[in-house]
Amino acid sequence: MNDTLKSFQQKTLDRLRSLKESFLLEEPRAGDDEDLVGASVVKGLGGGIRDRVLAILKRRQALVVRVHHVLFIGSKGDAANRTCRHTLRRLFAATEEQLDQIEDDQWMLLGVLADNYRHGSRTTDDLLAHLVNGSNDWTIWTKAYVDWRDGEVVVDLTVPCDFESLPEGFDDYVRAVLSHAAQLIRLDEFVRHRLSPDAPLTPRTVDDLAQKFAGVFEVKKPKTADDDTPSDSRQEEGALTL
């Protein structure tokens, strides 16, 4: 890493430190190579399978502000992820020469994967994947997408940068990716816990049930000898109470 990039990296880390309180960031750390300028765990986005991480990256003449581990949809072994990953690798990322070299048995395999995907029942993860993609129509700067290699949902934003000084509006860019990530996390909670037929029992559901059935089931206190009267005794002999 040359001196110019080292200076830019230090400016970035200093700026992230100044945002720790407002954006609930942990102590930022420098990257080990030129691609990763710095990163910080975002405490304000809550927990998950892994810590949600704000990363500042260098991509040629552009600066990328990114949130990793926003959500995980499916798993690395999920049929949808496998199908998308293999199809993208063989078809989307291939050159014309590589496409011409695909043999019939490979086309057959791709067809089998596509058939399995089409015949599979739609799941909550399928819905969330579409919602993640659709969320981009509601944002201006940021973009959310599913990394089909392992189902990771990522939010990022790309701006031109000379890597001598931070782009104007850097704080707003950080706020934008964190806001988009937070909205997706909230959406995931709603879909999984309120809109899914197999939603788990949550504390909120328990509270709702408690309020709904409040007073329906009453526990009768045992009577004492002083409470009994002759009429009470005769009533108890011929009555059945719950």
C-alpha cells in the first residue's frame, strides 16, 4: 500500500471513529490489503448469524460503502442457492469461447437444476429474496442483493473517489447503507414472524395471547373454615364447580 492510500486509510478510520456514537459502531479496524480500506462491526443493527459489518472498500476509482451479513437467506447447500450459483458461474460469468465449449451433458445438468428449481415449492426464503431485490426500487443510492454462494444479503453504495480525500457526503453514504440494512432486517422479522405460516412463537405473540384470554380462566382460591355458612355447605354438597 503506497503512502497516498495509507493516508486515505487513516482519514477513513478517523472519520469512522467520529461516527461511533451516532451509528453505534465498534472500534474500526484497518484492512490488510488495498481492497479493504477499513471495517467496523455495527452494534446498532443487532445480532445475527454473524456480526453485521460496515466495510469501506476500494474498487479501482470508486469507493464502496457496504454492509455485510445483513441477512442470510437459505444456506450454502440450499437448492436455490446451488442452482443460481452454478448457472451464474457457467453462463453469466462465461466468455463467448467458454459458452461454445459447454457440452451437451453440462447443458443437461443445468436443465435438471432449473427443473428442480421450478418444481420446488415456494418458501419464505424465496419471498425474501424477491423482496430484497425489490427494495432497490425504493432507495436512491443503495443497492441490496443476495450473494447466491451462501445466501448472504449485502447492501452497498458506490461513489467516485480519488483516494486522497473522502468523498463529500461520506457520512450520508454510511447512513444510507445502514438505513437500508436496518429496513431489510425489520422486513425479515415481519415476514418470518408475522406473515409466515410456520412462524415461531415470539414474546409478542405470547403477550397478545395473554391479553386475548385475560380473565377467561380464573383460579379459584381455596375456602377457609370461616368462609363456610350452613347454606354454603348445603350448596357444595349438591353442586359441581370448576
